[in-house]
Amino acid sequence: MVVPKRPRMARWDADEVKTVIEVATEKIPALLDSLTDLLYSKSSAETYGQAVANFYETLRDGGMTDEQAYKLAEQYISSLNMGKLFESGLRGRRSHNEKE
């Protein structure tokens, strides 16, 4: 069996590394702040709450019992939980990398 060769990693000089770190230091905090605002702002919370309430109401109007609608609404809430989504995505990525 022939194993394909891995491409050699490019070598960076100190100035290139410094530039990358400076850009990352400048850009990443702003990106994280924007993401946090998107996920946890008052406006996002109101939209999130309204979506869950509408979902629950639609299920009840469709003839489901309170208990059935509540269970499905819980699942719906879980599907909208962006924090957990990111966390599970990162966890999955880590376990994938560990297998390699």
C-alpha cells in the first residue's frame, strides 16, 4: 500500500508570525464580542422567547395536550441553543482531531 506523502508545512519567519498574532489579537476579541451580542442580547432573547411561545401555541392549537406540546417545545429550545451547538461542534471537532 502506498501512503501519500504529507505536504511540508510552510516555515514562517518571525515577522510573519508576529503579523499573524497581531491581527488575531485585534480581530478575534471583536469577533467574540459580536458573537456574544448576537447570542445573548436582549433583542435575541426576546426573539428566542417569541419563537418558543409561537411554537408551543401552534402545537396546542393543533390539538396536542399541554404535556405533549411542552415536551416538543423543550426539544425545540434545545435545537435553538446556540451555545450548546457551538460547544458540541467544538467537542466533536476535538474528538475528530484526536482520532487522527
